[in-house]
Amino acid sequence: MVNELELRMCDPQNDMETILNLERSIFRPSEQYTLGFINWLCNHCTRYSYIAYVGKVPVGYIISCIEGFRRGHVVSVGVIREYRRRGIGNALMCKSICSMVEGGIDHVILEVRVSNTPAITLYRKLGFEVRDILRSYYNDGEDAYLMILENRKFEEFIQNCCSITKQPS
């Protein structure tokens, strides 16, 4: 599986339909972002956003941004159900966060449904910790965990996932 996996940087001029199709395949309608928001994300967060392909088939994606001066934000990540538990989500997270590290971040945040145990397990494995509960965060009223990767865990992530070392501040 790993040999077939290719992560390509998102191209907002050519990949919008691919991302929309992935969004529809991965998430329930109540969880999907609007076309306008996806378009904005793809155009403003391109350097840190990737689509995962197995062969020529798009199977997952990640959209991440740098907010402010030093904070990375994983906005959306997902893998089609039949391709889960094969390391694709992990590969997407590593690729995106490492590209943000090159952009100068010193920590990363994300939000995740409190019921999304597989995603929470992956994020904890990568070093993220729950920082807060965001009440009724999602449109359907479900709470989210605000998770953060920082300090020693951030440095360990870089050592384990990135081929570069974090530049001194």
C-alpha cells in the first residue's frame, strides 16, 4: 500500500472538484464544508494542503493553514472509508504539518468530534493532546475537542515525521 501512495500538493485551479468529491464521500452532509469555504481554503492554504492518491484514485485529503505568525491549523482531513487504517491519514498529517514547520510554525491545533475515536487515536499517537471541549461546535450540535501539538511533543513529532529540523526562533 505505501508504495502506491502519492501525496500531491493541492492545486486550487485543478483540484477543487476532487476535493469536493472526497468531502462528499468521506463526510456526512451535516459535516461537509460549503463549496465557498472549500474554495477559500484551497486558495489560501495551498502550500500546506494535499490530496492522497493510491494509483490514480484520490482517497483522502488534508487542508491546513498557518494562522497568525506561528500557529498551524489542520482544518480538515479525511480518508475514504475503504482506505482507512492503512497509514494514509498519518501520512497526510505528517506531510502537511512538516510543510507548516518549514513555514515557521511552533505548534498545531485541530478540532475533532468527541465521538470520532479513530481520529482522536491517530492524533494522540502523533502527540496531540486535548486542550478544551468546544460545546456544540458542529452544525448538528456535537461537541468538539480542541487538540494541540506543542512543546516537547511538537519537537518529537518533528523528529519522527519531518526530514528537516525546526529552525531556531
